[in-house]
Amino acid sequence: MDLQEFVRILRNRWRIVTAITAATTLAAIVYSVLSPSIYASTAQLFVSTSSNQSAGELYQGGRFSQERVSSYRQLIMGDALAERAIDSLDLNVGPEYFHNRVLATSAPETVLIDITVRDTDPVLARDIANALAAEFIGMVAELETVTEGTPPPAQVAIVEQAAISENPIAPKRLANIALGFVVGLLIGVGLAIIRDRLDNTIKDRHTLEEVGEIALVGTIPYEKDRVKYPAINFSDTRSAGAEAYRSLRTNLQFLNIDNAPKVITITSCLPGEGKTTSAANIALVLAEAGHTVCLLEGDLRRPRVTKYLGLVQEVGLTTVLAGQATVEEVLQPTSVPGVFVIGSGSIPPNPSELLSSAHARQVIEELREQFDYVVIDAPPLLPVSDSAVLAKMSDGALMVVRHGKTKREELRRALLDLDKVGATILGTVLTMISHNAASGYEYSYYYESDTSLPQQSRAYKVANARSRGAEG
């Protein structure tokens, strides 16, 4: 994983990193605030041997004292000395109270012992440390005296009394908060990387080309207005979506210069990936360039085109296929010059049979002769076979892939379905790309979106007033 990919993961998964970091930092703050303050007091002891005269005896005495220090540390932290200190201070606790509060330490090659007592009460910590030191002197005298009346070989003296500590040693609030932040950041970044590695949805050009070995024709940014107003007002040149569809239009025109596709099927793997919105706006953007376009509602199961554009659905393709009307009679003009729509008509019980009929092929060929482009809004590929039939009849299919939702295996299966019928796959259109992810593609927009419509655009007004459906 290179730096660019790492930055991409952080940009796309920043919510995970932020949430984990905030949670651990907040936990550290709560812990630091609720934890009681701990104070420490230390008394220091000196271990010596009986006075000796010669240098050799002094050296041996020093070594003897150092050896005693190790044993004395264990005695200081034992229950026997704890009981003596409890009795001297008249405390109402047992020896176990001292287990996690008393610590005896000594520096290497020294005869000094530090008795450190930690407690939430700084006064009690001082009193316990001094009591342990005082009682230990008597304990050593008892243990080291072999014969009564003779001096013990080792003696202990207090060189520094414990004092009341004014500053607590714990909790270290700033250190805890900093540690919580760092740990949360590391965990968040780790989870973001794991989540990205386990995510089998499509989010970039590399994955698209790896899965389908097909070109990415267009990338459409997510605009929240598209849910409410699917049809883009292309007179608004500041719209990010409008510019994205113009770029897609240019790419379409250069897919095959010698034999440019005129009849284009727009489909997707599953519902909710934006194929109907894409089909409608592709038709509108082609008309903006001066072409005549027929938008054919080929989804006979969940038609959305006429609803998005505020047109009549009841009369359309199924009406023609049933022999009840001609193509000219069901063509619905829009207020956008050059754009005509044929709705789905009444929803039939046998959509697949109707679309695979010779009559359906004749309708498409008739539209091919009348218009520069025919854009077919087809159903999703995986639930039904209608799209594969329509794609076979057209010059090629554009596969709409929703950023962060369409899965790799779903795309593989959909492309395999198209390949089985011998349909031409023109490319893919990656839709609903978030602003953060958009910077990883060839375009980046910083325009304001404007949903205002021209006064004369009746179709847009109706669409904006009535369209509330989900993506096709």
C-alpha cells in the first residue's frame, strides 16, 4: 500500500477514524475525571553493619548490608510488618489493605531502602510510610539479635521521614488523554484499512477495470438534489452533475468514431444504482449538443422515466407492441428541444416476452431511423433478463455502477449475462460518488448546485414538483 492509497483510505473512511479516536479520547477524559487522586509518600532507610576497623572488614560489612537489603524489601511488604503498623496507627483495616499500597525499592549496589506508600489520603500515606519505617527498625533488631546483650550484625536507621505530598501521582490526566487520542487514532486507522480491504464494493477505476476489463466512460458525483429532482437543468452550467454528464457525452461520442453507437441501453446490476436518472440525463445532455433523442422507457416492471419527467405513463411501448397505437402516436415531446419520450405504457404480465418479440425490434429500428440517438432505460440485469434482450437489440449497453454499493461479484454476473447474449458493452458509468472520493478521479468540482428551472421549461417544473421516487 503506497502513500496515495493510504491517503485515499483515510479520506474515504475518515468517519471511522474520527469516531474511534473521539470515543477513546472521551473514555480517557472520563477515566481521568472519575478516577480518584492518588498521593505517594516515601520514607528512606539506611542499612548498616556493626562498626569494624580494618578496610577488609568494612568492605565485607558493606557487602553484607547490600545482601541484607534484598531480604529486607520482602519483609517491608509482608503481612507481619503491616500488622505492626496497623496496631501502631490503630487502623481498622487488615494486612491486605497494604498489598497494593506499599512498595519497597532500592537502587543497585546501595544500602538504601525507599518505603513508598500510595493512598487517596495524602496524610494517611505519610503516616503509614513513617509507621512502617519505625516498626521495621524494631523488627530488624529482633530478627538480627542472636545473643541478648550483643549488638546485631545489621542495623537499620531512618535517614528521611515521609512527608505529605501536595501533588497527586495519578491519574496523569494529560498523559491519559494524549494516550487515548493516540491509541484511538491507531485503532481507527487500522480499522479503516481493514474495512477497506474487506469491502468488496466498487469505488474506483482500477477495481472496475479489474472486474470487468471494460472502460470507465463517466463518473457522476453524488448530489442530494438528484433524489428530489432527478432531471438536471443543463442551462445551469455551475452544476457538478451537469459537467459530469457533459464529460460522459464526449466520451460516448469517441467510443467508436467509425461506428458510433446510436441506440444505447442503460442498465445496472440491481435497483437503486441510478440507472434511470442516468438514462434521463444522458438523453438531455445529448440534446443539449443539438442531437435529437428518444428516451425509451424499457423498464416495464418499475417504470420511472415518465414519473421523473412528469409525462404520461399509461400510453407507451406496451401500447405499440399490443398493436393499439403507432410509434408516432405515443411519442411525447418535452420542453427540452430535441428530446422525446416513449413511456412504458401499461405494465404487462409478460415483460420479457414482449421485449424479445420481433415487434419490439422493429420499434427500436424505427426509432433509430428517426432520431440521432435512442436511449433505452432498461431494468436491472440480475433480477430479470429484460435488459440482456434490449442490450442485444441496441448498439451497446452502458452499465451503471453505484459507488460504494455495487459489489464486484454482482458486476461480474451482470457482465456475464450480457456476454452470454452477445451484447456489446460500451463501458461503465460510476454514479453517486461522494465529494471526498471524487478527488480520486479525473475530475473535481467546486461549483454550487442550482436547481432553479427556466420559466419556459414545463417538463422540468412538473418533474421537480412530482418526482419523489428512489433511483431507478
